Amino acid sequence: MEYKLSARDVAFVAIFAALSAVVIEFFPGIPIVGVSGSSIKFDAVLAPIYGLTIGPYLGFLAALIGGLITAGSPFSILTSFSPAVSALVAGFLTQRNLGRNGSKIRGWMLASVALGLLISGWYLTGVGQRAPFYPILHVAGFALILVTRDWTANAFKEQQVEGKGLQVKPAYLLAGIIIIVTAYMFTRPYSSDVWILSYLSLPMFLVGGIVIVYSLFGIGRSSFVLAVSLASYCAIIADHMLGNLIFVNAVDIFVPLSEIEKYLRSLGLPDIPALFMYMIPVSAIERILFTVVATILGVGLILALRRANLLTRKL
């Protein structure tokens, strides 16, 4: 059976593309190290939600159109594909099967292939070979896909959610914030004498994010919320890795090496691989917070559309 594009699908693509364009154009982003005038825009938070809401292919299209509309340089044209891939991965992970004419393939398999190729691409670069431990967040996401497999799509489809709205648990919210702040403190120079602390910070960021999500939604709705969170995390780190690969390959083409070297000298770092390793804690905080925000927004939007009978995505 062939899938027919409905007027509602077209409307969703147009609305999401316009939303991305507005967010990119009018919301300040996080500056990209060494790339003057460029920043990580907050459409990185929205893109997984597109994949969750309208599926991998339409989500990819909406995120890509939104990025291309606002692109002002060759580098920003290339990075427009990062949120698009994010929507694709989130859509794959929450879809049981994809394919036509009787040939079906599991969605989690396609998600694992997409993320696996991106991780492999890192090790094919000279920078990646000299910073082999940098993709720790991405390998963790890849492992989560392989471990959970169909569970994410099944939990997402069931949408067994009890109650309405947020039910904040202050004790857990405070605990999650404390864990994240402690993890950040472990990354600071004054903790460098105890080498293991910097490595403990990464899982602590993840645990803190999970505790915060739980504090907002509770155990009664954990399966659906956890599925949205897991899909969002894997999508956001896919976006991150593609952005890394674009950056590495754009050096001395679209990104002047002199600008990066100036930044390296200001940090006392010898080269670009050292810069990536230096940025691991920052990336961990950034991507986990993005995941928490995407989960909160995604759960709210999906439930609202479901109650209004507007969620037409085939699962």
C-alpha cells in the first residue's frame, strides 16, 4: 500500500518549517567555537519533535526547509541537514516498520544505521582518529538503540499516559538539578587533581536529566515519556555528530583555520582534536538539556494533538 500525502501532512510540514525559520532567525543560539557569526540554533530542540509528530520523512523535510530558508552562507546550508537528520532518527526510532509493497524494515534498525554511519564517519577523519573518545555520548545513544530496539516504538504507540498536564515532584526536580550542578563542578579545573571526577560527570549529566524528566511526569506515564526522551536524545546526538563532521571537513574551506587557531591559543590548546576533547563536558550539558526540553515540549504537543484527533501519523 502506498502512502498518500494528505492536506494535513502538507500543513504540518509548512507550520513546522515556518516555526524552525522563526526560531533560527529571531532566537539567539549558542556560538560555534571557531566559526565567527555561526551558532547552534534552538531548532535543534524542535527537530526531534517533528519526527515524533509527523514521521521521519516529513519531519526531515520540515526541518530541512526551515534551515534552508534562513541559511546565509555555504556553512549554514550544510548545517541545515543536521536538524533534518535529527528528525529522521527520532521518526525512525518511534516507527515499528517502514517500507512499501510488503518489504518491511524495523525503524530502530534504520535509526541505528544512521547513527552508526555518523559515528563511523568521525573515525574516518584525521581529527576523529586523534580524539577517539570524543563520541562517548553518541556511542551511548547507539548502544541504547541496540538494547531497546522495538521497545521505543511500542511504548510510543501505546501512549498509555495517566493524568493530564505536569505533576511536578519538587524533591526529584531539586535532586536532578543538584546532580547536574555537581557534574558540572566535576568538569572544572579545580577538580582536575582527581582524574576520575571528569569521567563521572558524563553519566551524572545523563542521570540528572532523567531525574528532572521524571520529576515533571512521574512514574505512571514513564513508558511513553521515556520513549520520547530516548528518541529525542538519539536524534539530538545524531544532529550533533553530523554538525561535528561538517565542521571538521569545512576547516580551511568555509571555516578559516586562522580563526580556530586564535581560539585554540586563547584556551592554551595545541590543536583541533584537543579542542573537541575539551568541549566534551560542554557538549554533554548542552545535549542533555536539549533532550529534557525536547521531551517536555514533545510530550505536551503529541498528547494535545492526540486528544484533538489531529495526530495522523501511521505507527
